[in-house]
Amino acid sequence: MADKGTKTARQIIVVALVLLAAYCVWLTHRDFHLTVSFLFVDVGQGKCNLVVAPNGRTILIDAGTHTYGQNDRVEAIAQKVISQFARIGVRKLDVISVTHPDKDHYNLLPILMKELQPSLLWLPLGEDADAEWQSVKAIAMNGRTQTIAARLGQRLWLDTKRGVFVEVLGPPNGVVPKVSEWSPNDASTVLKLSFGEVSVLFTGDIGGMGQRWLLSSGANLRATILDVPHHGSKHNLETFLRAVRPKVAVISAGRQNPFGHPYPSTVEALKRLGAIVWVTGEQGSLLIRTNGRNFSLIGL
Ligand SMILES: [Zn+2]
């Protein structure tokens, strides 16, 4: 009888251990899928910011690099971007948003659109007659990529079940860059992504004009993470940075770039606000993972 009892007890323990292991696997799986990832790729002097929602849907905000006259840099950087995306399991894009038609924000697109087949290209308000920009749009229109213009107040849902969406906060509708006093940089599409208590503000290259307008627009600019405007240039207003009050400030700027980005006073202003400042050219690509409440920073 004692032997039989011991055997039964052992069987119960084995079953309990198997159930516990299965529960742990389920927890890991569940937590993994409840995570939003932000990848700020070190593309040299440019911007390339990826968002991956819990359901796997993706949006890429800008993808460009300064070539300094070396055209082979575009191919090399595009391959680096594709391999970093693959490292976090991304082999296809759903949406690409270009904040404004400057090469350091879009010149990786011909390769990325071919390799990662986005279904939607979100276009900026500003136009440019530049042949390279026109060819990016032509590639999209000739393929299966739908194009729409970003307009103030538009909301794009990435994951409705988990409440992950991106909203256009600027520029105001009707702005015609160059013709009006708005520069193409100031007319960059400004996007805010929200997931639970965590939010990210993507700002393209807005300067004083765009920042002042945002401050007066009444939009809630507070954000956990700030994609710092214009590669951390001197055109950042302290009042704007204070309104955002980020915990993490990411500056996409190339190492020893000739533009003096990031500007020391911009970095100091961010540090005074208590932000962790990450400069891609110095520290490399940054992956941020969040469950909507806490977040972790991982250097890639
Ligand atoms: Zn730029």
C-alpha cells in the first residue's frame, strides 16, 4: 500500500510540474505578445524608427541617411536596417510614414519597399519636385502600396484589441511649405503613438515654427519617449521640450556629422528635464520594449 501511495504521489508531482511548466510557457508567450517594440536604427545622419504592435503590425516612420556623396552608403545602410528588423522578427512592413521629403528621411525607401512590401505609404503634406522623391512615390503607386496624405487628426490603429494607435498632431491642414512661412522641416508630419501609459512623439525635423504651433494647438504633447526633432539641432525650443518632458530622448544623428548635431544646449535641456539621452551615432541602435506601463532599453 505504501508503495502504491508513493507512486501516486510521484505521479501527482509530475503532473503538477508539467502543468507549472506549461503555465510558465503560456505566461512568456502572453507577455511577449503584449509588448510594443520601438526600434530607433542607427542609420548615420538620418532617421529610421520602427514600431511593432503586439499583433505584429508594423509602422516605419522615416527611413533615410545622409550619403555625403557616397551613393553606395544607401545600399549598405538599407541592408543593415533589414538585418536589424529581422533580429526582432520583422520581415514585412505594413505602413511607412515619411515625415517630410528630405533625402535623410526617405532615400532608403526604394530598397525597403522592394524587400519589405508595405501596404500603405503615409505621405507628408510637403511636396518636392526632386526626381528621387518622385520616384519613391512612383514605386509605391506602381506596386501594391496604397498612398494617403497625412492630415491633422488622422488616427491609424495598429492593434485595436490592445489599444495601440498613431495620431497625426501636426502640421495644420492647408500649410503649403516654402510658399507660406512654413519651411519643409517645420511641416514635418508629427505623430504620437500611444499604448497604455506609454507614448512616443515622432517629430521629423520640426524647428521653432512647428514646435510653437504644436504648443499653441492644445494637443497633449507629454510623451514617455521623444524622437528629438531635427537630429537634436539648435532649433529645439526649451518650452517645447518641457511640454513633452520625456523620460527617454532619442537623437538620431551621425557620429561626427558636419552639422554639429546634436547641439549641446539641446542635450543639456533634455538632461535638465531628467531624460535619458540616447544618441544613435554614439550609442548605436536602440530597442525599447514596453508592456504599456514599464519599459526597457536595449542597445542593438
Ligand atoms: Zn533630417
